[in-house]
Amino acid sequence: MPNQKRTALALASGLAGAAVLLAAPAAHATVVDVDYKCKTPIGDKAAVSPIDIKSVRSGSGYKLTMSFQKGVSSSPVELGKGAMNPSAVIEVGGADPGQLTVTGPANTAAIPANSPIKISDLSGTYTPKKGGKVTFTAGVLTIKALGTTTTCTPANSPGPSLTLDVTAAGGGGTPAEPSTENALPKTGPMDSAIALGTLGGTVLLTGAAGVLWLTRRGQRTAG
């Protein structure tokens, strides 16, 4: 009976350790409404678009993707396929402040005159110089089309669309504390989940080894 209790405790300890590791969140993302005020060749325009920023681990950095859920600005004439090229700035705050420029492909279909311009997903690679909690917030959007430039600036001081715990390239900087945010959207690659799963598996394997040792010890004692 004592051996059975020790075996149960060892298994419970291994499972608890794995659960803690797998439950530790690494990022928090949210969709933020951004009130863009645009300076266009034909005058000022305004539009509110929900902005979503996601991240995927890429080598020593993170590939960030900025998505616009509604169109911004418009053109008095039709923009033919490939006529519009967007880019934007993502403001980086927290432990590693700075800016990141994200770009995207030209429009794949013609945009009718006087209709909202749907911006394609914009992406870029962020490589942290310092470790810690970092925020990513929508900045200035630039639209180039037919030889003109439209600049759209957030006017409502939007909050971050993404908060991420990062480690500097090469292991430098201060490792981040586990995030206390409740939400854990799909902001990272599967390899992060696999890495956590591997750590959890290590705990479980250690627990299994303890079970075998206790069982064999019990058998020798009984013998």
C-alpha cells in the first residue's frame, strides 16, 4: 500500500508540472479600433478600422502581420490592379521601444472609384534587442497610388494590438516574466507549443522514472 501511494504522488507531481508549463501564456492580442485621419491629394478624409496584429516566431525574431478589417480612405478614380501600394509603421513599446515598418502586396483587383480602399495584410520581421514585455501599436499608414501619396495618422491614441514576451537574439537581455494576461490567441507558431510540450514531457518522463524507481525499490524491499 505505501508503494502505491508513492507511485500516485509521483504521477501527480509530473502531471502538475507539465500543466503549469503548458498553461503559461506568452502573448496577448486584441483587435483595436484605429481612427485614421488621412491627408489625400483631394483633401482630408477619415475612417475607423479595427486593427489586428499577430506574431509568428521566425528564427531569432518574430514575423508580425498587421490586418485591416475595414477599408480606409478612397480614390476619386478607379485604381487598377497593382496600382496601390500600402505600408505602415508599427510602434514598438515596452522593454524594447522603437518602430517597425510593415509592407504588403499591391491590390490584386481593381478598386472602384469612391469606394473604401481595402488594405492587404502588411508584414515585417521584428528582431528584439532586449528581452521583456513588448507592445505593438498601429502607427502611420501610407498609401501610394498613381504617383500620389496618402498619409493616414491614428488620431485616437489607440492601445496596443499585441503584447508579447520576447527574448533578445542570442539570449541577451532580461528574460521576460510569464504574462498574466488571460487571453492566448493564435499569435505564435506551432513550434512554441511543441517546445512547451517537450518541457512538459520532460517533467512527465521524470515522474515516470520516479515511478519505476519506487516500484523496483518496493519489489526489492518486499523480496
